[in-house]
Amino acid sequence: MKKLFYPWLAVTVALAIYGFMQAWYIAPTEATMGNIQRIFYYHFAAGNLLCLFFFANFVASIWYLVVRRSNPERAQKLDAFALANAEMGTIFCATVLIQGPLWARPVWGIWWTWDERLTSTLVLFLIYVAYLMVRRFAIAGQTQTLAAVVAIFGFLDVPIVYMSIRWWRTQHPSPVIFGGPNSGLDPRIWTAAFWNLGAWLAWGILLVGVRYYGLRREQAQQQRKAVAQVLMETAR
């Protein structure tokens, strides 16, 4: 982890700088919305990455429940991985909820509307906030299993968020990927969007790695304390 940190950090910074250049100086100004459209490059990245990191949390949570008795050591690794990804997904979800109103106010004339896409995204955010609260406040010994169940339940909202603008007529713009006739974007806009997607993906992986490493250290410390306490009790 330590050997990879600085090279990965350098790649992340380079991608972020080039993504910024693409978004603000290379990509054309959208004819109707003007510069406010440039929020799209970050909104698109955050919206896709929250799905990715919540999916990683979902898979790790299922795997944790499967092996928690048969392979406790692997289960602890999966639990740490699940928590790190949930935190990253929650950050991206909060980012989406902040960016959306910043775009909506000048374009729609309102900060918020309770349409299906916005509401389902807010519900998703609240579910994962609840997940993080479970991790912090649940009774010792039940935390990991209960959190895994909440994570599996919470992920069910992710496909609803994704499909909401296909299933219902919403205030949110129609899909630009697989959206049917007349959907899609100028290739130069796609170039900027994907560079920023790559930059924020690299940033997310970096933070998940750092957080995972920290969680594994915390788990090791807790295990040592538990062993020491058992030895003390035995010595008595």
C-alpha cells in the first residue's frame, strides 16, 4: 500500500489537472446553458462512481455474510473493504445532491423538485448514512452483520435511481447513454466527461485504499486488545 500510494497519487493529480483543462478550456461551451453546463463533467462522474462504490460495498457485504463463520480473517478484510467503499459512495452521493441544485437553479429556476430521480437519490443517500450510523452505534458483536444486511438492502435503490428517468417522466434530463433516438452528446463533451470520470475514479480508489489500510490496522489493534484481555482474565 505504501509503495503504491505516491505513484497513484501522482497519477490522480495528473488526471485531475487534465480533466479540469478538458472541462473548462478544451470542451466547447454549450449553446443553451453556457458555462453552467460544465457542472455536468463532475456530476456525470459522481453519479456513475457512487453506483460503482456502492456495488463494491454490496458484493463485499454479501461475501462477508457467506464467510463470516467459516473464514473469520477473510470476513474481517471484506468488512473493512465494504465500509471503505460505502464511505466513498456516500461522498459521491452527497456530491451529486449538492451539484444538482447548483445546476438546477439557473437552468430550471428552482433548487429542488421532488421528482423520481432526485427523491430516489436522496433516499439512497439517507440509507447509506444509516449504514454508517449502524457501523458507529450498533451494539458490539452485532455491528458487522447488521451493517452488511443494511448494505444489501440499501443497494436495491441503486437500480431504481438509475432507471428512474427511463421508468417515469421526470424533471431530470433524459438519458444521454442508451437513451434512444436523439440522445447522446458532442464527442468533445464525451472526451471531457470520460477524462473527469477517470480522474475521480482514481481519487476514489486512492481514498478507499487509504481507508481500508487504516481499518485493517484498527481491526488488528482491537484483536490484540481482545487477546490481551483474555490473557489477563486467564492469569487471574
